[in-house]
Amino acid sequence: MKAFPLSVKNLLRNPGRTIALALLTAFLALSVFGGSVVVIALRSGLQSLEARLGADIILVPSEARSKVSFQNMFLQGTTGAFYMDASVTETAMQVPGVEKVAPQTFLASLKADCCSVKIQVIGIDPDRDFTVQPWIARSLTRELGDMDVAVGCKVEADIGEIIRIYDQRCKVVSRLESTGTGLDTAVYCNMDTMGILLSAAEAKGISHKLTSGDAVVSAVYVKVKDGYDIDAVNTALTGRLRKVTAVRTRSMMTGVSDSLAGVSRTITVMIVAVWVLALVILLLAYVMMVRERSREFAVLRLVGASRRMLGRMALLESSLCGLIGGIAGAAVAAVGIFSFSALIETSLGLPYLLPPLPVILLLAAGTILLSAAVSAVASAFAAWRLSRTDPGTALREGN
């Protein structure tokens, strides 16, 4: 008499009980796997945003503060349209402690013929840029040429395609990796191309509010030299530049990090609560199950099954239920996360970047094994009680 075949037969003979126990562990696996993936995706998104920014300070026109949230500039891609004279770039470079400056020019949101969502057009100086150019270089071995564009991963255009921006034909030469932020809907071009697009926008009644022909920028990203105090450089820039606001990227990242920490703590507390509740319910369920099956186990004892075998059989049944539930719960969570990742990102309002497939598969495998282990632990007490039950007593109590 072997424990495993008997365990399988018992599970098949009582489908209602088997399904109920599997559903309970499935709910446990769904919450653990889904919550873990969301937390990792948020942390990955924050790391990606930090890597993409690469600047210590960002200079923007003072008027920008009333037009757009600096945090939303990067999380939601709402860069808006605000401009200042391009001479700000050279002035900032002269401030002691400034190592690099990277100007960018924004063009108002539009819906191009390539896209199902609004996009942002951002002009960069490839010779100076240290925030976007390194990412473009991963798929493009040369600098952006005139009327060339690099697109975010959510822009529906492949390399080699022509997209029209304000009736100007632009060729896609690079696609950027996902950042988990609104910058994934951005389109990048060089400053000469941006000048052409600004003129085209003006022809359609969208003005940048500066004298036509002036060189303009919307933001200047500043990298501070090692050994210099960033706050001191920030203060110096504010004092040197008129009508310009200097913003430390750390202040923006701190807000994002605090929000992420709050969401992570909430998810963690929910996961722990679900685990504790599921463990208690599983423990009660297996104790009641063993009590209801006392006569069945007593008969098995009388026909030669040992106490050890009965205990092993109970553990096998619970582990199999946990394994089935774990697989089902992880599968449902995976389908939900992948299908509604955009909705999750929008709802949270935080950088959200799904981890690579090997990490997700590892998490799924760990969750499934953990579900089976928790079910086995919950039934261990019931199995111990079963091994101490006298078969004669069990049969007399059942009559």
C-alpha cells in the first residue's frame, strides 16, 4: 500500500473539497505573486528613471512652475511647452562646479499619425546630451541626423518608418528601452530638427512666444563635478540666472521614492495579512477534514496502513492541493498583470517597469513552491493528530 496513489485517489474522489482547498491556496499565491511583481516593477521603474535622468540639477523657466508639475514631467511625460533663451546653457556652464550641461527643447503634445496616444517631441543636442544620447546609442551607432527621430517604446513606429509631425516627415532611426514612465511616449530629435518643427508648429498657430528665429530651450540638465556641493551649485545657478528655476532632481526623486515606499509597505502588509489569514483557515480546514475522515483512516489502519503512512498521505494531499492552487493563482496573477500593466501604471502614478521574464518565472516558481509548503505546514498538525488516533476508538465514535 503506497501513500501517493491513495492521496491522488482521495483528491479525485472528493472534487468539491479538493477544489475548495486549491482555491484557498490560489488566492494566497495570487496575492503573493501579484504583489511581489508590482513592488519589483515599481523599484525597477524608479531605478530606470534615476538612470535616465542622470542629472543633479534641472533648469527650467520660472513660468514652468505654474504650468506643470516637475515630477509629472518625467512620470507622466507631460513636459508641456515653455521656453527660455538658449544662452542659459552657456551661462550655466560658466558656474563653478558645473561639469556638463544638456539642453532640451519641448514641443507641445500632439497626436501624430503614427500613434494612438499623444506624444511629446523633445529636441536634444547630441554633442552635449548625457541623459538620452547614451540610451539612443544602444541601437544607433551614429548621432541623430536632421529629420531623424528616436522614439520611446510605446510609440507605434518601427525603425525605418516615416512619421509626420506637424506635416514634417521624420524618419525613425532608433527605439528606446522602456523606462516605465511617460517618457516612453516621447520622440527625440536634434536641435536643427526641433527648429524646423517649431516653425511648422508656429505655422499651425502654435507659438513658442519668443521672437521668431531666436534659439530656445525648455530645460537644461546639469551634471555637478565630483567634490562640489550640489546645493551650493544650485544656489549659484539660481543667483546667476534670471527668470530661471533650478530644481534638484533628488527633491523630485525623494517624492517619488516616498510614494513608492508607501505603496510597497501597503502591499507588503496586505500580503502578510493574507498569509496569516490563509494559514489559519488552512489549519482549521485540514483539522476538520481529518476529523471528518477519522473512520476512513481507521479502516486503512486496520487493513495494514501505518501511522507514518497515513500522516504522509495527509501531507501529500495538502501539498498537491497547494501545488495546484499555487499554479492557478500565479497564472491568474500573471495574466492580470501583463494584461493591465498600463492601467496599473496609470493608477499608481509612479514609475512602473515590469522585471525581465526570467525574474518573473523565478518568482512564479517560488510562489508555487511556497504555496505547497504552506499547505503542508498547515496540515502537519492535522497529520500529527491523525497519527495519534486509535482506530478502534475512531470506529466506535463513528457508530
